[in-house]
Amino acid sequence: MAEIARAAGVGKATVSLALRNDPRLRPETRREIQAIAKKMGYQSNAVVSNLMAQLRASKDPKYQATIGLINVSNDKDFLHTNPTFSALNEGIAARCHQTGYGSNEFWLRDPAIDAGRLKQILRARNIRGVVIAGMVDNLKLPAEFDVLWEDLSCVTVGIRPENPAFHFTCNDQFATAQRMGKQLLRLGYTRPGLVVASYIERVIDNRFSAGFYAGGNFCKATEHLPVHDFKPGEKKQFLAWLQKNKPDVIVTTHTEVLAWVAEYGLRWPKEVGLAHLDINKGMEEWSGMNQKNDLVGTFAIDLLVGLLHRNECGPPDSPKCMMIESQWVPGATLRH
């Protein structure tokens, strides 16, 4: 590093910052020093890098930079009102605080901000990395924003867009549903019914239904009831499905089902079991799976920080997926 500093005409501290891609240095300074280091054959020492990372982590985090949290949903408040994405948001905020990063939230559908204006704002605030969240309405980001992503390190959280494709973190929904099925089998249920909105299945590539009905021994030991396409307010359609198929346990992503079953006159868990695939705050009575959505947000920041340190921008050739496993939560809605 001393040799690189002499060749670049800077101090060793500046070289250290440049090799770590620290945003406190101007981008052109970082690139110039990195190019000199590469030409001189510099390679980082993994043992020393790990030691220095531990030393930095033992201190109170100092401000590093600001990242952008971009809400791409049609709903401006979606990241705060939707239980799943609210938990993701909490994990993002916590990890940003732990690592010394600030965050600014933006709404991509804001009629007052177009791609050019948002690019200006991000540049003015020196935001070089963004987390993209809220992909529930459309799996394709608006084409007019393509000019934005090329100069940014990007990670998608929760649901991945089809175009452009970025690195992303999410819950392992297939394993979540599969593990749910195995738990229900152990509890003696044999007629499970899956109730989930078709749009949810669409944006997660049908991983709930695939995992639920591909559960190995669970699939062989139970009857394969048709999946009910849940729609808010359509209680009659749900009750018609319930009456026709008579499941002994209902697996769902919709809390309204609990009240509808009670109105129908069935007692849970004695007459029918209820299990939720995404237990969040305020669902203490439910049995089901905690998707650890806060960790999905946490690891999104870890992934993004790595991209920033390596100065990797734009859609990658081979997007990486980091999946988080769920935790089984026993509750009052299932027999024990």
C-alpha cells in the first residue's frame, strides 16, 4: 500500500479508502488509485482484511454513506403499511444503523419525479447504491428508469423483477410451504387446503403451492384439494370452497380467513385448523411460519454493501439470490 501511495502521489490512508471503495473519496480518485493498484499487481490479504473488519465492527459505526430505498409499488405507503414489507423495512433500517449507513426513501411512482429528476437527486446526495422494494404490482420496472440503474449498485428485496434482473434477497417460500406441510402431517392433518391470492402466487413463481404439494411423504399421505384464489371481500366464494372441499386444516396468507371460518360456525382448532404462511406482529394466536422478513432486509443491506465495496453497478450478468429460511411458530389455531 505504501508503494501504491508513492506511485499515486497520495497518502496510505487514501489508498486504503480507495481499495475499499469508500464513498468519502471522489469516484475518479478511487478509480485512478484502483487502476494503479491493479497495474502493480496488488491483491488484498483476506486474513488482514478480516482482522480490520473486526476492529472496525468493534467500534461505534461512523457514517459511511447514504443508500436509497426505492418503493416501486403503486402505493406510496406500502413499505410501512404492508406487514411483510414493513418487517423488511425494519431489517433494512437496523442493518443500516449497525454499519453506519444512512437511508433515503423514494417512491418510484411519484408523479412529481421522473427518471431524470431522480437521477439528479441521487447524484446530489451521493447515493450510489439502492434497495428496490415493493415489487407486487408489476414484475417489470418502468423502462424509462433503465438509465438510472446502470450507474447504481442495486439489490431487490422480497420479490425480484423480471426485467431488469438484479441480485435479490427473499424468503425461501418453497421451503416455507414444504416445511409447513410436514408440520401439519406430524399433527395428524390429512385434508389440507391452501388459500392464497393468485397474484401472490404469480409474483413468487407459484412457490407456495409448489412447496406445499411437493412435500414428499406429506403429498402422498394427504388429499390434494384445489387451491382457493383468495380475493378480499369475497367471503361467499371462500365459504363455497370450504363447504365443497371440507379441509381439516386451512393454510393461508390472509388473516381474514380466521373471522370467516368463525362466522361460518366452525371452531378452531377443534373442527378445523388454521395455519399462516407469513406470521408477523399482532398475530400471536396464529400457528404457522415466521418468514424472518427482517433478516431478508438485513441481508439485502449486506449484499448491497458488498456491491458498493466492489464498485459493481447495473444489472448483473448472473443475478444472485439469497434465500432466508422460515421458523415454525406453534399457536392456538392448530391442535397439538
